[in-house]
Amino acid sequence: MIEVMLIVMQTAYQYKLKPNNELVSTIELCLDLLRRQYNYRLGERFSWWSENRCPVNACPLIMPIPQLRNNPDYYSQKKDLVHTKDKFYSYKLIHSQVLQDCIKRVISVISYQLSVISYQLSVISYQLSVISYQLSVPLQ
């Protein structure tokens, strides 16, 4: 028996967008608004971390005690998008899924940075344990 093998060629199409001037200005406005949203959400998380990095009963005297607030997570920031769209009219041009993806990018960047920092700390911890072991071994 002869087996017939069919070769199916898959095609992939590429399209190039050639926007007019009005569309270019709309795209630039959307990108600028998304950049601002990304920086604001990232700054919100960093400010929470810097305000809550020491416990209330052990704060240094030079640091004021901030108002306690919850950690801004994905759902609280996503809920705040409604207020952002009400406050700033230009954010109504951007679809809600795009703004939610912007918040997801913030979360992925922070989780990646934390994993890099924890890896670096584990390497340093291992190196210190090796050094302390070498120092504790008596020389013959």
C-alpha cells in the first residue's frame, strides 16, 4: 500500500496600517493616556509600599505616620477605572479592556521585579553562607 501524504501549506498574512493624520493623532492620544495611566497605577503601588514599609509601632521619628490604606491590587485599581473615566473625559475614547490590560502590565512588571529581587537575595544569602562556612572551618 502506498500512503499518500498531503502537504497543507499554512499561509499567514501581514497587513500594514497606513493611517491618515486624524487617525495618527487619535493613536498618539490613546498611547499618551495609556502611558499616564500606567505611570499613575505604578506610582500608586510604589507610594503604598513606601508609606507602609515599616510597622506603625516602630516608625522612625523622621518619618510621618501616613494614613493607613489597603494595598492597591488589581481589582481595586480596576474598580477605580470607572472614576477615572468619569473624571477625565478623554479616557472614554479608550476601550475598558485596554485600560484593564494596562493594569495587568503593571502587575506583571512588579511581580517580575520582585522575583528578580528575591533571586538576587537568595544568591547573596547562599554566598554569605558559603563565606561563613569557609571562615568557620579551621585551617590545618
